[in-house]
Amino acid sequence: MSLKDFIKNIFSGRTEEKKSDRPTLIDQIIQSMDLLLQKTDSLNDTYAGEKSALNKIFGEVKSFSPVQDIASAKYEQDILGKITATSTECDAVISGKQGANLKKPIASLQISVTSRLSIQERA
């Protein structure tokens, strides 16, 4: 084995270790959705429909499987952003902000999750 091959093997192994240690976008989505659902526990019964919708979305998100497609990665990033937007609106509702509306960001999140699932089904 040449010195070049030896060095290549050393560094390529470390790169693979680092890649496997990093959470995937799907892992991040699941973790973010779980945190959002914990936050919705603070909502009163007026928001039962929104809680139910978020639980349904969480079930769909847990069924995500990795797809090697740029469109799926785009939707995954979009979903993370929409989870953040929904969480921000949830904070506004919890704090009693006038005009806070959870339905719109939840609907937007549902659309992105459905789109990501359709890519998965075609793959």
C-alpha cells in the first residue's frame, strides 16, 4: 500500500464517521415536530382541532424514509421552516396575542408534508 492510499484510507474513514454522526434532515424534522407537540400541550380545548392536525402530521413525518432527490431535500428544509413558523404562532397563541391563528401555518405545513410524501411514494 502506498503512502497516498494509506492517507486516503485514514481520512476517508473519518469523513464517513462524521457523516453518520450528523442527524439527517428527517431526524431534525421529527425532533422539531416532537418539541412542537409538547408545546401544544399548553393550548386549551379551543385548539383541539389544531392539536389533532399536528398529531396527524407528526404521524406522517415519522413515516418519512430517506430519498436521494434534490426535491425531497428542498421539501425537508421547507418543512423545518414551517415547523418553526407554526411554533412561533403557537407561542403567540399561548401568550394570548390578539389575532394569533394556528390554522394557516398548520395548513401550510400539511401541504409541504404531503408533497414530500408524494416524492417518497414515486421513488
